[in-house]
Amino acid sequence: MDNVIAERVANVTLTKSQRKIADYFILNPEEVGLSSSMEIANRIGVSDSSITRFARAIGYEGFLDLKNDLYNNMARAATGSINSLSMTERFNANQARFGGQESIEVFEQVTRRAMEVTIRQNADGQIDRVVSSILAAKHRYVYGCRGTGGVVYQCSWLWRFLLDHVIAVSNEGPGGIGLLQDASSEDCALLFSVARLYKTDLDAAQLIHSRGAKLCLVTSSFTSPLAPLADEVILVETAHMSFFNSMIAMHFLTEYMTYLISQRKGDVYREKARERDEYTEFLRMDK
């Protein structure tokens, strides 16, 4: 994807501080697109006014104008991204890109990059805010269909060791809608939806939003049509070497969130685990 900030920076002379801002904007376009100028300034270590002056120095009226241009450019790129292709088209594109590469080292590099990009493109405190919303909720819905169903199963299974009222929703038909109809303003939903995007995910997000529940979206692009409905958006990298979206970054994310919850709910876990052990002891083969 062409980076509009890099193109503009190449044609102007910047101060040392502005060069620092430019480097950050070029490396973190999706994060810039999701953040306020104050949030960006705090991360870079400059003033809010420095962000505005930088935007004007490269030809924008201000930060909002820059942000809109960046968003539109990324939206255009997203419509033609590899994640939006059919599975056959994606397989052929990846075959052309990686040349049939079968090295486990290359596979490991692609996998590691997915986790690194996921960490880098989310704002400081973003994941912690989602965890706080989950902890504060009365009921916790974990929604994801098709390829994300495995992530939903593992995440909700682990959270039940730590939290009450964890509801897994991986049925995009009447069963799933029936569960979401019970959501209220006291609840929180963690919803997974990555390209290729499906209307059923949008329907689920709209239903959760209409119930007043907190909606935390995990998606592969901030240009997702579900993003405007969400209270929090976490971006994950799903690009891979074959025909499918990689779920590794999503598992990485949910396992980290589970770790954070366990740190705050350790006593609850110990009690729930003790009781489970009592009821499941007879199932173990090593006894």
C-alpha cells in the first residue's frame, strides 16, 4: 500500500521533532487513523500542537484533514487487500508471493510478524481498556463465526475458569441471534470479525449495539463497517502463507487478555478450579 505520509514528507524539509513524528506516522498508519492528536502526541513524546504543525507542514489544514486522507487511502487499499479475496484467489496470490516456500523458518517469520504487527498497531492501554470492560460486565459475550469459531471456543472456555456468565456465540443463525437478544447495557461483547467480511457479523454488531451493551471489536482493519458501532477496536494481523486467515495473532491476543484477567481474579480462579477438580477427578487417567 502506498503511504500518503511518506509521499508528502519526501517533498518538504522537516525539523528534528517533525521528522520524529513523520517516522511514527509512516510506521503506524492504522494506529494514527484510530487515535486523537493528543493520544498520538503522548505516544511520541511531543506536544499536541506539534502534531498540528506537522500536519500543516506537509500540506494539510490540520491533523483531522491528515487523518481523513490517511483513512481514505487505507480504505481504498483494504478493498483490494489479499484478505478480501476468495480462498482460491488468496491461495494463488500467496503461492505467487512465497513461491511455494516450505521452510518452517519462513513460516515462523510470517507468524512472528503477525504478532508484532498486532502489538504495534494498537494504542497504549487499548487492550487493558477492553479487559476492564469485560471485568465490569454482568454478562460477557464472545462472538465469532466461521474461521474465528476456534478462538471463541478457547477464549470462552478459559474465561469460565475466571468469570461468571461467559456466553460463547459461534452460531450465526437463529441460535446465535437468540443469545444476543438477551444482552443489556450491563453487558460486554467481544466480537471477532476479520476479512472476508460477512453481513451476519454486521447484524450481530448492530444487535449488540442496539441493546446498549459495550461492544469490543477485534478486526483486521479499522475500515471495517463494524468499527463505527464499536466502543473499542483492537486490530489483529491475519495475513498468512496459504488460503486461510491466520488465527495466531487472535489466540495471542486472547491468551494475553486471559493472563491479565487471571492476575486480577486469581482468588476466583483458585476457588473455581478447586471445585472443578473435585467434580472431574474421576475422569483423569493418571490417577
